[in-house]
Amino acid sequence: MSRTEESLVVCEQCGLAHRWHPVRPRQVARCDRCEAVLGRGRRLHLEAVLALTVTAAILFLIGISTGVLTLRLRGGTESTTLPGAILVAWQDGRPIVATVAAVTALIAPAVFIALRLYVLTPLAVGRVPPGFAWCVRLLHLASRWSMIEVFMIGGLLSLVRLSAMADATPGPGLFALGATTLLFAAIESAGLKHLWWRLPATPLGPADRPGDAATATPELSGPDPASTAAAAAAPLLLGCESCGLVSANVLGAGAAGLEQHCPRCDHALRLAKPLSLQRTWAFAIAAAVFYVPANTLPIMVTTSAFDRQEHTLLGGIHELWVDGSWALSIIVFIASIAVPVLKVGALGLLAWSVKRASRWRRLERARLYRLIELVGHWSMLDVYVVVLLAATVRFGPLASVDAGPALLAFTAVVVLSMLATHSFDPKLIWRDAEPDAGSPPLPFPLPSHERQPA
């Protein structure tokens, strides 16, 4: 079913309700209040996305089964694959680093492809696969933690560093992963919520049309919502983060013990993430603590027949600069030094301002949150570089690379800062800012807040 009729949509970033109209290709609909993207004009049909996903699956299998880097040194040759590099990290006593690398560069992309194929193939012939709602939710999670594009850039950076040591060449796996990265970008541009628009009338829920707030009857658990005095002050509409369906809010702000579910996909509908500020502070402070050893201890140790050197993060950036790789030096500095500081500092500012119920520059703070959400995963770049170098440079006493103690600390910084980012609820920035609670009861004609810039 195509989304051609007018419906409602709730901004996931600030909670403001909008009237939705079809968006033409190359157009973007943005929230009038926080400027978050509400939807994009789709140029790819479901069948085209399915074809891209099949191609991505083939290329990904080639990428993980063939060599990523090959190094030749004094008659010896070493080549490594993505799974091989992760295995070496595990065998060298770095199980946490190996697990994080496996989840972000191997498991999450594989789950992303497998679930896309599982969902798209039946939909292409007009059928709904079993467990459709759960698959879409898991796709959200897999897309969030998939970092195949960061690994590919890490492979290029490793190639530059190895070229200064010996004869290093990229393997077919690196090219295949690069092509997979481009296909992932095209697939993700189609989004996920459009999948719900193709559903026929099914027993997935009483409302099979996006935005049918008037017929969406929410399921409740907990005490009677009528007993909460705050119900009258709550927003009237709740948007589902999974399927996009807009439902009537019958809980009321601050109604403890209540849980409302989307009538179509059964996803939990909340006014805000539970314990958002507490979890944000906890993860951000922990990331700041690990940031100190991550930058002071050696992250990599190189050994040759005549020398042994310990390299810190800043030391590696300086070496790239001296060797003339200025562009890579700047990229590594931004990804490994600037981004973690930006994330922790920005999250601290956001959490502090929300705690004080500040109305200062709400739009700028919303943009700042989207920025750190966008660039946060690029800090994994140095982790992948060290893992690849340690797996490729294994020539015994002649030459070897080992991970240093800072690698575990830096991995913790990346993971904890990402958890802090995902824990923060941007809707808290707009708390008490022109809520839509004053709208008349459903059904009602909302004023149009949609805009579609070219």
C-alpha cells in the first residue's frame, strides 16, 4: 500500500505533530520546530531496494572471505581477512576489543543484510513475513551499530601505514567492502517506515494505515490513567518510533506505572526515554574517565629486528603528518581526538541544560545532538586500524605489531559515548516548549507544519 493519502506524523526529535503530505523525489520534509527530517521523497521502489540488498549480500560475502590487506616483507607474505583480524585480536588476549569489532564490522552488517532480505523478499510478492514487527525493530538496532564504512576507511589508513614499512597492497576484500558501503548508503536512504506502507490488511494491528490516529486503540497496562492529575497536560499524540503510526496518548505526563503500546507493531510508546538523563550522565562520565588512559598509554607497539617503539594516539597522528599524509592525519585527529571530546562535552552540556529546564538556544542544541549522533561512530577508526595492523604484521622477530593497553580504554570510550548518545532523549530539549497539548480532541484538523525544501 502506498502512502498517498494525507495522514499525521510526530517528530521523533521533539514530539511535535504535523500533517503529512506526499513528498516528491529529492524533496525533504522537516519539522518546523527542531528541523529534524520527517521524511524524504523516495526514488527507489521496494523491488529496487531488494535488488540492491541482494547485491550487497554478495559483495559482503566476498569482502569477509577474501583478503583485505596483503604485506610482503623480505620474502614473506602475510594477508588478513576481516574475520581473521578479529580472531587474531581474540587470540592475543583482547576479547573485549575483538567482540566490539566483530559486532560492529561483521555481525551488525550481516544482520542488516539478512533481515532486509527476510523482510523485502515476501513483501515484493505481496506477503508479510512472520515476525515482521520484530524484524523492523532489530533492523533499527543493526543499522545503528553497523560500522562497515568506518572499517573500510580504517583499511585504507592501515594500507598507508603499512606502505611505509614494506610492500603493502589492498586485497579484493577491501574493494568489495567499499562497494558494500556505497550500497548500504543507498539502501538506508530508503528508510524503514515505508515498509509498513506496503502492508496489506493483516492482523498485525487494528490500524494498517500510517497516521490513522483516530482508529488507533492503544493497549494499556498498569493503573487507570484517569487517576493521574497530569493527564490533561500531556501531548495528545504519540508517534511510534518503529512503524511511524500516530496514536492517541491516554497516559498523561508523569503517569507512573503505565505502559502504552503501538496498536500496529506493539512497540512501547513513551513520552520520553526512561532514566534518560541518569543514563546519559553515567555513560558520559565513564567515557571521560577512560579517555585519559586512552590518550596517555600506548595504543600500539611495533617491534623490528633492531627497534621497539610504543605509539600513542597523538604520536600516530604526528607520524602521519611528518610522513606527508596530511589529509589522513587530519581525519584521524578529528575521529580519534576531537570527536570523543566533542561527544562527551556536548552531551554534558545537553544533559545539564535539560536538567535546569533551560530555554537557551533550543534549536542549536537540537542540531548539536544530531551532529554528535551522526559522527559518533567514526571514533572506531583507530580501533580497526590497530586490529588490522596487528593481524597483518606478523613476521616474528623480523617485524610485528601488537595492540597496546590504550586500545581497550579507547574502545571503551567509543562504546560508552555512543551509549550516552543513544540514552539521551532530544525531546527533553523541547519540554514545555509550545506543546501540542492544547489541540482539540481527536479527530481534529492539525495546522500544517510541514515544509518540503528542494
